[in-house]
Amino acid sequence: MSQLKAIVFDMDGLMVDSEPLSQQAWDEYLRPYGHKLTEEIVSSIIGLRGDVSTPYIKELFNLPEPVPTIISKRAAIYSQIRANGVPTMPGLHELQAEINRRQIPWAVATSSPRHHAEEILQQLNLQDQCRAIAAGDEVTHGKPHPDIYLLAAERLGIPPQNCLALEDSGPGSQAAAAAGMTAVAIPNAQTNTADFSHVHYRYSSLHDVLANLDYFFGHSV
């Protein structure tokens, strides 16, 4: 597997445990209308861009406000929630320390807007180590289309087939595989039941990625 040269991380639900916070933001927005998201709804929108998930939720609950208004109001709520800090997923810091030691270039490929990615990287103190960001608001088609992953590879300057992609969601891992990357699924509590039949490997946490770095990138000195 030593032809791999870089790692591309999804962000929400993979690097940080932000999915529950995202759900909380939806629930706060929906509260005045007497609604909240069910587990089923959450699992159907995870990994999707806001311009795809919001029309679905608007229609589902027959919300009166136009989609752009819903997106911006919910984004403001989410931003406030995130400002208190976002918990990291198990193994992130250990994996990042070893990637840094081996000088493996890495990027973020997220459905979220770029400002969200930059904010999270800053909170994690990883903004200087991250070589490139490809965000949902920078491509025409969001996940499960490969665009975000292809953009990440382009910005890294490394062909997609030489990239290891780490994902927690069905649409995200589908996008990574479609881009030609070696796709690793690391499901969380919200995405455990998703279809990962297209991935190359499935692990239980980022600790497993760390344990397999020699396999993917060759032995380090």
C-alpha cells in the first residue's frame, strides 16, 4: 500500500464529534414550529450539504420560511453552539501527532462551508498543519459526488489514487471512492447503520488508522 502519499479527512463526525451539535442546532431552529429531528431523519441527512438537506427538512415539516433563510438562521444557531468548543473524536490527536512526525501531507474535504472548516481547524490548533481545505461551498456538486475529494487532491497536488480518505458517512465515503481514493469508513453512533459496501476498509476509530499507518504508508524511520 506504500503508493499512498497523503490523507484526506472528512471533518464533521470524523475529526470532531459535531453531529450531535448540528442536530441540536436543527432542533433549536425547529422548536418554535413544534418539531425536532428523529434519528431516522438525522441518518438520512448526515454527510449532505446544507442546500440538499434543508429543502428536505423544509418539505418534511412544511416550514414557512424560504430555504436560504432557514440555512442562515440555523447556521447562526450552529455557530453559537460551536463557539463553546467541539469535542474531538477518539484518536484524532494521536493520529495527527504521528502524521506530523512522518510529514504525511493531509487535507480536509468537508460538506460544510469553508469558514466552518477553518474555525474547527483553529479550535483544534491544526490550521498550520493542514495542507489544503476543500469545502462544500467551493464545488458544484456535494457528496456523494466526488467533486470535494477531487478538489482536495488537486489542492494537495497529489493524484486521488495516492490519497487515503477517512470518512464517517455513507455519502462521504461514496464520494471518496468515486474520486478514486482508498476509502476508509469510520462510522460513529449516527452513521453505524449506513451502507459502506463501497469502501476498502472499515475501522472502529482513528486509533485503528494510526495502528495501520505502516501498512498504508510504509515503515517510518
